[in-house]
Amino acid sequence: MCWSGGKDSCLALREIQRSPTMRVEALLTTLTRDYDRISMHGVRRILLERQAASLGLPLHQILISKGATNEEYESKMGEAFSAYRGRGVDSVAFGDLFLQDIRAYRQRLLAKHDMAGLYPIWGRNTSHLIREFLDLGFKTVVVCVDPRKLDPSFRRPG
């Protein structure tokens, strides 16, 4: 399972775990080595490790440089995919919702390693999804914010 540390990954994981025909081998997460944070969301490694521990799942950390090219990313991910493929794993799940070009890219990358992608929450309504997340009792904490994206009412004076 490719794990970003966010709510979409969490709900995708839940869907996979509800299936009697699938099991999660590990959480795969890319971290930017220079920042010691999840590449996708900027979450600190310690929080990632706490998530994996609380879920009781092995964590496979894939380190990339801060200026990683697609070539570096694909090489590092390919090493991980090949290792799991060698252990009989044939699919990787993602918490993607809408971006068809990203999905197509993932499919091409996985195909190079004789694997397929799973997208258990693909196309779901985001308003319904967050309500489901909260109704299931999950909690979330905002750990990274781009202050330029916040409404001015959230900003501190001065």
C-alpha cells in the first residue's frame, strides 16, 4: 500500500483491509531524505512511524533526495516494487481519488514490474468521504499548512 500519511490513504487502507481476498504487506512511503519528511505531504518521519505502529503494519521507507527527478523516484520505487514482486505481491494500492494522469502514470510504472494498481476510493465524492472518515471515528490533526492558502481570519495579527 502506498501510504501518504493522509486521510485518503487511511480510507483506501480500510477498504483493502475489509476485503477477504487481500492483505497489506507493508506501507510504502517516499520520504525526502534532506527534510526527513513524507515527500507527498511534508509530514515528519516520526509521525509516519507512529501511524505505522498504531496500524500494526510494517513500514517500508523509500528515501529520495530533495531535488529528486522522475528517474530517481522511479528507480527507488522500482527497487521496492521488485522486492515485493519477488515475494509474490502483485498489486499496490493507492488512495488516489481523481487525477487520471497520475493513475495512468502509476499503472505504467507498475506494469514495468509486472504489478497492477488498486484504487479503492477512486472517484468517491470528497464531501461524503470526509464525513465517512469522521463517522468511522478517525481523527485528524493538521500538521502542515501553507499559510498563503488560508483565509485571512486564520492568520495571526502582526
